[in-house]
Amino acid sequence: MSFVIGFHRSGTSLLTSVLHDLCVNTVSLPFTMMPGASDNPEGFYESIELFNLNNSLLESVGHRWDSPWIVTPRVEHVMGRIEQKTIDTFLGSHPISGDNTWIDKDPNLCLTIDFINRILNVTLPSLGIIRNPLAAAHSLRQRNGLSLEHALGMWIIYNYHAFIGNASLPVAILSFENLISGSLDAAEKLARFTQAYCIKSNQKTEDKMKVDTRTQVVMKTLKARTKTHLVHQDGASEVWSDNELAMRALDLWNAIKNTSQSSYYPTAEIQTKGALAMCAVIKCSSRILQVPFYSFNLELAKRLEVSHGESRRLETSINESSIQWEADRDRMTSEVIGLKQNIQTLRAEYSYAQGQLTESVDIIRRLQEELLEHGIQKQSLRQRLADEVAQRQEVANLLTKKGIEMQLISNKLDWNRKALKMMRIILAKSEKTTKDLQLLFARTFQERAMPRKLLMSDSVFVNGNKPSARS
């Protein structure tokens, strides 16, 4: 269950028809649809029950669709003056429980949406649409014969309440111009809204398509719908540079339609421009007091005149801030240009550094290859050195072995020398012994021969003769 909110001649019928086409498998119509007319041959896509209830709400405090209230009246002043039958008929045609999923609209919802939600005892989501005020006013002048100033005043009051003053604000706001042109922004907002509020929880999986896919479906639906839709844009080309009411309305329109919020909420800029636009309506009321919708009591007029003075001061402050903002914008623009130049310089330096880095990487790669080759050569040299060391070790071991053998031989030679020396000593002793023996033998022989000599001598002396030589 949801509503479409927008001013008269602003595309509410087109938007509702698109929503019906997109949610054809989910939307039910428990209420009585209002038939088409010459100004809207495709149909209004709004229920008679909602239309009657809104008219009753306005008429209960002396207003009509073309004479809306400037300040929303109190609930007790309105609800107590409406026939219960009208409320019951509306509630019976707009159930909020069960499997019913309906979409309804009425331009007067811009003024009465808070009362409708109070009657339903629930705040239903709504989708807003806004159109160029000059185009909408021109279309109203063609259809209803209203003056452009009258229509512009209505545009400001309706859109101020719909998108700023009411407690029940729309989930999102579409621009009528974007909807007609089939822009991607309008398609995405429609896709998100239908995905969130027009699909039942137990609906088939294929109906719960992704937002991107649903956006494509919305684009096709928009193209099919806008081919046969009659659009009045003549008033948009009119320029009222000397009319404050038109300029305030255009300022408010630009502020609302250019909002980039995914979930709509009136910003400080929108609220300020809305207040200035409402003050412009009050300011020009003295010139067109014969129009019923500008009638209001003296106390309210004084209060609004005070608000107008405050708004004037606020406007002066805003203008001063705008001058400062423009100066800041120029300064920031210069800074941005400087930053862009710095970025370009940095990009050039980065490109140069990247080239140098590439060359350095190539050099490092070549060095790594050379180091790898040198490493292989070094490994080969190490292997050769290890082989040489092993050979030298073998030679050293062999020399050690030969040294041991030579030591043994040397020891053996020393022993032989000692033995030879001992033999020489023994030989010398043997020779001495031999000599001693020879002397001993000689002595012994002499000693043995002595007695014979003596005997011979004795015999000589005995005979008186010397012994002969032979003796």
C-alpha cells in the first residue's frame, strides 16, 4: 500500500500508471477508479473514495483544491466535521491488511496526507513527483482558466506542504522532466521503490529481481508510457525575471529536484527556500486578495509578516553567505586547478620514476643472472679447491706415513749406529784383549821358557862354558 504525491498537472497520473504497469502482478484495485477526461484521456489512476475524502477534509475548514490552506489546521478542527460515512467508505476501499497491495494518488494529498494516515492509523510510504512550476502553472491556466500568478501560488503551497511541512514525507521524489525523458535517475528510484513497497513477502522469486534488472524493466515501461502521454511544457519557456513569486518557485523547484539523497529529507537549503517562497505568496496576496485561497485572518497575517521579516533577514544572511561561498568557490577552484597541475606533474614524475624503476629492475635482473653465473663458477672453483684440498690431504697423509716410515728407518739407523758403536767398542776391547792375551801368552811363554834358560845357564856355569847361540 502506497501513495503518489504531487501538485496538479505534475505527472501524478503518469507516475501512478507506470507503477501499476511495473507491479501488475501484485497491485490490486479494491477501490473505484475515476474515469478519464479530455485533459487526461489515459485516466487519472486515482480512486473516487480518496478524492471525495480529500474534498471533505478541505471543505470542512472552508477550503477547496484551488484555495488551499496556507497553515495546516488542527486535527480536531477537521476530523470532527467530516461525515463518518465518507471515512468508512474510504477505509472499506483501502484495506491495509491481508493480501491487498494498492497504489492510489490525488494531488490534494499534498495537503491532506497527514490526515489520511491518521484515518488509516498507519503511515504509508509515498512517492513524490515535482514539475517545473511555470510549466505546471501554464497547464493549469489552460485547463482551469487560472491566472499564472494564482497557479504559481498554489504550486508553492502544495509543494511546500508535500515536501517540507507535512509530518509524512515521501520516501523519494522524482522530477517530472526526468520521468518523461526516461532518465536513469528516475528509473533507479522507481526500481527501488517498487522493489521495497510493491512486492509481497510471499511473491514469486522472479518478481524479486535485482535493482539493476528492475531498472531496465522500468526504462522500457517509461518509454512505452511516455510515447502516448500528452505533455504541456509551454510554460517552462516563459521567463519572469521581474516576478518574485516565479523566481521563488523556481528556486524551490531546483532545490528539491536536484537533491541527491537516496532517502528524501528536506535539507536546510530546501527548508529556507520553501520559507522564502511562502513569504512571497503572502507578500503578493494584497494584490490578489479577491482569490479565496489567499484569505486568512489578521492574526495569521501579522504572524506571517513577522516570519516574512525574519525570512528577509535570513535571505540577506544567505546572500552574504552566498558571496562568501562564491569567493570560497573561486579560491577552491584555483586550488583545484593547482592541485590538478600538481597531479599532472606528479603523474609525469611517476611515469619517469616508473621508467627508471623498470630500467633498474632490468639491471638488477641482469646482475642476478651474472651473479648466478658467477655463483656457478664459484661453485665450480669451490669444488676444484675441495678436490685440491683432498689431494693435498692425501699427499699430507702419504707424507705423514712416509715420515713415520723414515722415522722408523732413522730409529733403526740410530740403533744400528749404536750397535756398530758397541761392536766397535767390543772390537776395540777384543783387540785389547787380544793384545793382552798376546802379552799374556808372551809372558806365559817367557815364563815357561825362563826355567830352561836358567837351566842352561846353570849347566854352563857348571861346566865352565858359555852356552852356545843355538842354545
